[in-house]
Amino acid sequence: MFSFLVIDTERVWRGGQDQLLALLRGLRQRKHQVHLICQPHTLLGTRADESGICVHPLAIRSEIGPHSFLSLISVLRRVRPGILAFNTPKAILIGTLAAKFAPVGAKIIFRRVNFPLHNNFFSRFKYTWGIDRIIAISESIRLQLQMCGIPAALINTIYEGMDLSLYPPPIEPKHRTAHDPVVIGTVAHLSREKGLNYLIQAASLIPDVHNRMRFVIVGDGKCLPELKELCQRKGLQDIFHFAGFHSSTFSFMQSFDIFVLPSLSEGLSSAILEAMSASLPIIATKVGGIPELVKDGDNGLLVAPADPAALAFAIQHLTDKPEESTRMGQRGRERIEGQFTIERKILETEQLCCNLLHRSRPDYV
């Protein structure tokens, strides 16, 4: 058994926080000592505390602030973690520096985004200095890190996973009459890299879209006003519903017929994992780690990014072929059951941590 302390500096709840909490719960269930440093008054901190995880609220506003630095050293000295993990980039430098003044077994980074590192010495230094391993959540991220100069031996790929006990398979197929509109849904943080403006543009290209389809966008973010304004300009405000942020989205997934995510960049996509768990067919873009989840023609359709015409064609195709759509949804669920479970993710992470400690600091195991 080992102690596991992770630092997350985000104030919002996104897929990375959801996946982190599932991992922490799993490690705790396997009798490891689990600690979380996070911003005060966040949903992540509240849910972790409710799960019995030891939470240390700490406002980390910059990569190196004197007050945060000293407070972090104090926490590290009390906890003496076998594994110190960084779930967000802002935590890496300050956490690595603090670990020079406190006992720590090994240090790991969870890399969840597919953006390249800044092309400078500082970025490469931050991701390698004193770091024992980087966990990439997709092969796409692993390759991106290597292209940015991170040694291959420093990187392991461990895919995200779903707790399927929270996503019971549908007892029977949805019953929808020929007159019922098809519900096209997505769950995303409303930022530019999610490409949701292309979804609105695609809808405007579909003949008779007002009678045939309804679109639901679950999430919040800085792009919300411009997305609503684009709907107004395209005359689509009556068929697009902006549902806002919801920390639990499975009920929305159950109401969707097709899940669409037109991202311009994506590390892996927790939303797609959830949609596959809900037996939904996926329409998404060929970017980042998405092709590692969605096999074109098998459990969904893949299109080029920033291509409204291709997106519109894919939506029409699955709308017109409900049997194929249902089959794709079933195949997606099977892929989750076979390759993307939370149990697999927990065991692979646990094994990696044990290997690091046995090799470098056996006294921490």
C-alpha cells in the first residue's frame, strides 16, 4: 500500500476532474491512503470529501507563489506521500520545487490535453525535472509529448475508464415514431476547441431540420453568448436548447439519440466515453485521441474538423438509418466494456505507482 497525493488547480468541473475523482475513489477502495490538494470551494473538493478522501484546500494562483509554496511544503511534510501526482499543468513546477523540501517517493504527471508544449526550454524542463513518469491518457498525447522533446521512456499511456455500474445498459431500444424529432446531443465545456459553432453551421445545412431534429448542448463556458447569437443568425433558436452546466449528465445521455462532438483538439474525451457507455452512436472529428475511441463505421462516424458539410452529412446519415445507429451504439458499449473500464485504469495506475516506488523508494510501499 502507498500514500497518494494529487494536486489539481482547476476551479471548474470538467472531464479531467471527473476522471481524477473516480481514480481517487478506486485507489481508496484498494486501501491506499489518498489525499487531494485543490482550490477551496470547488465541486471536486466537495465530492472528494464526501467520498472520504482527505482534502487539503489550497489556493494556487500561479506556478510559483510564496504563500502557496510554503503551504504546499507543510502539507507534503505532514502527508509524506509515496506518490505525488499533478493533474493540471499549473501544479507541476510549484509541486516539484516543494518536494525538494519534503519527503516524497515519486512524482507523476497526468497529461490530459493534446496541445503541444510551448516550444521553449522552460516547458520541457518543467515536464522532465524530477519527474518519474508522465501518464498520457491517449496514444495521441504520448506521441505529441515525444514530438515536443519528452523522452519516450518517461511516458506511459493509461486510458481513462468508466464505472459501468453507473451506466446500466438500456433494457430495450428506444421507441420513437416517425414523427418524433431525432435528438442530437453533446456535452462539452463551451470553449473554442470544442468546435460547437460548426455543429450549428451543420444544422443550418440539413434540409427540413426544424421538423426532423432537436439539438441539446449541455455545458457552460465563455463561448455561450456567441453560440446563442449564431443560432439566432441561422434561425435555429427554436431547435437548439442550451441546458447549461450539469455535474451529472447521464440523464441527458439517455434522452439523446445521437452524440456529436466536433472538437478541433481533444486528448481523449470523457464525454465520448460517457456517451459510449450510454450506448449512443458517436459522430466526432478525427483529432487527438478521438480515433482511439471511435472506430469509423463501427461505433460511430468520424469527419474532418471544421467541416460543417461533412458533419451535416453524418448527422443525416445516422438519422435516416436508425437500425445502423442502434448497432453503432451497441458496439460502442461493447468497446467500453472491453477496453475502457475504471477497474482497468485503477489497476494500471496502481501497478505503475508500485513499480516506481519499488525501484526507487521501497520504504514508501
